[in-house]
Amino acid sequence: MRYGVGIDLGTAFAAAAVSGPNGTRMVPLSPDVVTPAVAYAAPDGTLLTGAAALRGDPDPRRVARGFKRRLGDPTPLVLGGTAYSPAALMAAQLREVLAAVTSAEGGVPESVVLTCPAVWGPYRREHFAEVPRLAGLTDFRLVTEPEAAAAHYSAERRLGDGEIVAVYDLGGGTLDTTILRVRPDAMEILGTPEGIEHIGGIDFDEALIAHVDERLDGAITALDRSDPAQAAALAEIRALCVRAKEELSIEPDVRLDIPLPSGNREVTVTRLEFNDMIRPQVQLTTEALRRTIASAGLRTEDLSALLLAGGSSRIPLVSQLVSQEFGKPVRVTLHPKFTVALGAAAVAARAEDVPTPAADPRSGVPRLATPPHGALPAPLAEVPPRPARRKWLVPAAAAAVAVAVVAATLVFVLGGSETPPANAGTTTTTANGAPPVAATEPLRVYDDGVITPYHGLVASSENWGGNELNGEGAAEQATISAVSGDGLRVTWTGGTPAQVYLQSRPGGRNLKSYVDDNGALVFDVVVHTPPASGLKVASHCVYPCAAELPATDLFKAMKPGERSRVVIPLSCFTAAGLDPTRVDTPFLVYTDGAFEATFSDIGWIPGAAADPAALACDALE
């Protein structure tokens, strides 16, 4: 029997659904239908995942949880003395899920759809591409989790034509928010999808554990993780708190019997107490949804409904706060943690039989991660070389591959083709490019602050995903910090590679007219501490497309404390590999040493390459 499968490799659980002639349904991966996202390295070298990893009484030092959050982190997870990359653990789980589905259905699937958070940028998606490759899966599609959730609701006919709805997907480890307009033959994504990493069920578990620990005067914190017995007790306490969190969704209070070396202790937690623990985090999610609505140029009154997906949306406080905050009815399925897998299966049923690697992200991805130089951290020894990169045809909520950008609206057309219609206007684009921006005036990206649609971020090997400038104009990681005030003052402390960059959302912009008009990247800079190591100025064109120019000598020659103007012809960047038709990062400065400078008046200026002060490209080699 021909069938398609949708797989949701979540932070806390993995789920699978199939779609065929008899409709769409979940595949039971365990008695609970979903299977935990857990890996266990057995002493004989076997790597078990899911429910099998928790059978018996596994040594906690050989167990890994939440490894999806570590995807892209070059530091391996060591289980029982063996190092594993997060991608390798996710691949092991994917293999077992596919094996379970194949066994249940009596044959291999015709098409496979995988899902990922909408907040993931190119860097995380590049690493996610390792997961199916290591699992031996070469033919698949990738959709974001909110798109899959919307596909499920649409397939269930829960959405009316013309309705504008918000998808709020709160899972085990991430939040995704997306605004959609429903059409008979199209699903429009309005504005910019947004997400928050490191917020979800796992974080609520940690809040509950911290609360219980405080009630026990720090007895949990005092457990010695190197002691097998105490490590096992800690694992049991964690499992108790996870179950307590779930029970508090239906019970007013729960009583926990906490195993400690000194003897068991009882702790009672009420739902009201739990609500107070997680309320600040849930409020952050409503703020993210509000920003997503604003990015679409809409008001809350324009929304017909709020669609909740993800297992953590079952927590009563979540639906209460979302509904109260926006004054709109909340629509939720009986089992929200199944929604993404069911939607992915619906997409798989309509998918064309075209292999789609996840290495090259679609345009429209929010908060794009930009690793330096277009390079990735070195993989672990067990990871074979990465295959040649191929174009990624964009899959939408109903397996669309035609993308049209009209005004600020990104339209995912159902059942489209890669090539736009012959009568398409100049605002229509495919996945290959973006609508051109006329070079009628300077393209300012920073002038007394970051200018919309650009966002200021800092990133380092600590987290190439980037930290955005907050409401106070500041962002920080371990070896880099930035403050926006009288210019953008950036401090590199050295020791690890780090960068500051200004990036557009969503995706790239067609700025070729600025190159054709003899334009230049122009900015003012005051060097406070000269660069101690190699420094580069770069522009990116949706990672891994990038162009970087060596600029160490340029900045070292500047007199500290004095303002200098830098004019770099855009032709220097195009000669170094920049594709000007999809520029998402017009300005980036990278170094791995100590450096401090203030940047201001940053932009792409038409005709500026003819300025006598413009640098010669060979001067930057």
C-alpha cells in the first residue's frame, strides 16, 4: 500500500503519522503513541532510543535527553565513555521511528516529511540535514512545525476561507508562532514567523524541579551526579516532576514522594504554584506572538482564532493566557502533541516524489543564523563527509513549491510549480531569488539604531544562532557584546571566533541594482582597541552563500579614538562570491581576537564606489 509518513522529531518526544487511502492517523511508537526523545548507550555498544532506552533501570550516565537542543553544538555528548554528536543521536531515533512505521505498515513509505522549528536558521538546518543522512534517508521533504500544524487543521476543515489565524506551537523545547490566511487553494503566511528557543515543556520541568529543590532546602542540588545511586535518584526525581507537570493539567494538586539518600521526602505542589513558576515564560511566548501579529501589519481584532499545537499547549495556563491576552477563541485538538506529525503526514500524502535535502533553507526563515566564513564546526569522526549540496525546493503546508511575495505577504500556493506563471509581475519570485529593490536611494541599515527590516545580532562559537539586540539595544555572548546608542559599539574579548551582523527578516533581498549602480558598502567607524587577530568584513546572501574581505590591516591603520569612513565597492563582494539577488546580511564584521570599535551610518550607497575615498578591492586582499 502506498502511503506517506510525517515525522516530528521533537525535543521531548518523537511522533509519527501516516497518510494513505484510508486517511491520516498516528502510528503508535509506544503505549503512549509518541516515544520519548531519549538515547541510551548500552555497555555492548548498542545505541537505543525512545521507550527502549528507558526499559529496565538504565545507568543515567549512559542516557541523553533533550539532545535536539544541542544540534549544531560542536561539543559531543559523552555517554558511557563514547562521544556522540546530537545529530547522531537524532539519526538513531529517526532510524528506529522509520523502522517502526515500516513494520506497522508492512512496507516502506512512498514519501517522508520531516519537521523543524520555524525559528531555526540556516546553521541549525544545515546540521539537521546530517540527521536523515546519517539515518540513511535521502528522499524527504522538510516543513516547519507551524506549517505542518496548519496543514493538519486545514485537512480537518477547521479553518474557513479567508480566516486569518495564528498558529502557536509550544512543544518540549521551542515556541513557534506564525500568522496564516486561509484560501481555498492557498495558504498565505503573513508577516514573519517567530520563535523562541529554549522555552517549552523541558523548561517547565526544570522550573518544577527547582521549586521542589527549594522546598527541600537544596537536597536535590546536593546530589552527587558522579555517584551511580544518587545519579539514579536524580533521574527518578526528574521523571516524577515530569509526571507531576502532566497531572497538574487535570488535577488541582499532586503529591511527590522524593527519593533522597537520607530517606524519602513528600512534597505537595498545587496547580496555582506551578502556574506561578511558569507564568513569566508563558508571558514571553504571548509577547512573541504579538510581535508576529505586528510583523504582518495586523491587529488582534483581525484574527479569527488562535490555533494551539504542541504538547505544552495542553497546560491550562497556556491556553488561558493566550486567550486572555488576545481576546480570541482558542482552537486546539484533543491531542496537541500529535498535530505536527499529522500535518506532516498530510503534506507527505500530497508531496511530489522529489528528494529534498534540508541543507539549503528557504527564504522567509526568521532570525537567520550566520556561521562565519560559510564554515561549520568540524563534525565528529563518526560523521562521514557531507554530500554535495543541491537546491532545496520549498515545501509549504500543502507541499507547495511556488512562492510568491506580494507586498509583505509570503504566499505558499497549494499544488504549484517551481516556475512562476508567465504573466507574473515583478513582485513574484521563486525560491531562487527575491523581488529586486530599486537603487533609487541609499539602503540604510544602521543610523542611530538598526533600521527595519534589519536586525542587529551578535554570535560566536558559543551560539552561532545569534543573540539579537534587546529592547535596550544590547546583546551579549561570552566573547562578544554590543550596545546600540551613539553608534553600535562592539567589544570582542578574543579567545573564540565571534561576529556582529545586521540581517533582514525574512530571507534575502534582491539588491543587484545597488551593484549595477556602482554602489558601495559605506560606514563610519571609531576604533577603540585595534584588532589583535585576523578581521574580516563580509556580506552574506542566505547562508552558505557569502563573501568576505580581509580587513585586518585596514582597521589596524586607523588611529584609535578618531572617526574614519570606510567605502568598500560592492563589486569587491560580488567578485568574492556574493549573490546580490538574495542579500540577507549586508554588513558583518568577524574576528577571533580582541577588538573594540563603534560602527555608525551603515548602508549600501548607490554610486559611492566612484568616491575617491573608495578602497581598491586588491587593497583588501
